[in-house]
Amino acid sequence: DTFLVTDYLGSCKTRGLTGTSLARRVSAMKRFYRYLKGEGELKSNPVEKVEQPRRYDSFPDYLDPEEGEQLLNQPDVETCTGRRDRAVIELLYGSGLRVSELTGLRAADVHWVRNELHVTGKGSKERIVPLGRESRKWMKKYADTVRPEFLEGSTVESFFVGRNGNPLSRERVWQIVRSHARSAGLNDVSPHTLRHSFATHLLKNGADIR
């Protein structure tokens, strides 16, 4: 299944394979499984949804649940910035959003009653993303107690904003994640690490990749 594929690639990375070598293996496996599916040997292609790691020096790591909890507990939620940062990390880790999807999220895209987000992803494709309990909790706290203070009466569509009232940039989100990761004693953690962790934990617990 897909988890076995990602586990295999993770072991390749541990053995020192570069991102280029990992990308070649992903491509080869995709062709092989596409052939097996075409021959009727398989009903689905477990490599179909595995991202090519060509943009990375190595296959991205993921956090174990304990490390994830350490990271989530770093922001000082007694402060406005801390509650904002907790909401950002909760959403990246709890929903598997890309940085561009998070920074592009508008206040109107958050549907509290239905517990879902309307997200615009790659190629301007829209999809509905379920909002987990903890993500919703911290996003609501941010929306009720932080966002209005940061905006100071101004009108901004973006859901996540900085102290100056401007939308959070991709660079700022990376800084938020890396800063709190360092505080937790975790190295080389990026927003993509959280996205990969989200997918890995779902697969390990029996979720359908689709």
C-alpha cells in the first residue's frame, strides 16, 4: 500500500540516497504499478499519490506523534502572537495544508458550522478540507481574540495576518514553524515536514490515501 511505499523511500533516504535518486525510484515505481494496473493485476496504484521529491535534497522526514505534540506546545498561547502561531501549526499539522494554501486561505473560506475549509490548491483547484477538533479550537480562538486586534478595524480577506494587519507571507510561515521547532529541540522541520507527518500518521492509522 502507499504507506509501504513511503516507508521504503524513507529507508532509502536513511541509507543516504539523494533527492535525485529517490525521484528516479518514485518514477520507476509509478511506471511499474501503472503497468500492473493496466494488466488487471491491481485495482489501484499505491504510488499514484506519492509526491516526487525532486525539490528536496532528500526525502522529507516526518515527526512522530510525541515530537508533534512538543512542537504544538511551544507557542505561548497567553500572547496574541502565540495563539496565532498555535493556530498556524495546528492547521498545517492537522489538515496537511501546503504553505501556499494556508497563506491563501480567506476568512470566508472557513466554515465553522460545517467544520470545513474551502481550499485553493495547485492549479487553482478547489477542494473541501475537514477541520479537525484541535485545529478548529485554536483557529476559533485566533479568529475571536487575535485577528480583530491585529486588523484594528481594517478589512483584509486573508484569514491569517500579522501584527501589522497584513496577510502572512510564505516566508513568515516558514519562520514560525522553524522557530518553534528549534525551541522544541527539533531540527530541519519545515511546513512540508508537517504536511508529510499528517499524511504518514493517517496512513499508519489505516486511512485511505484518497
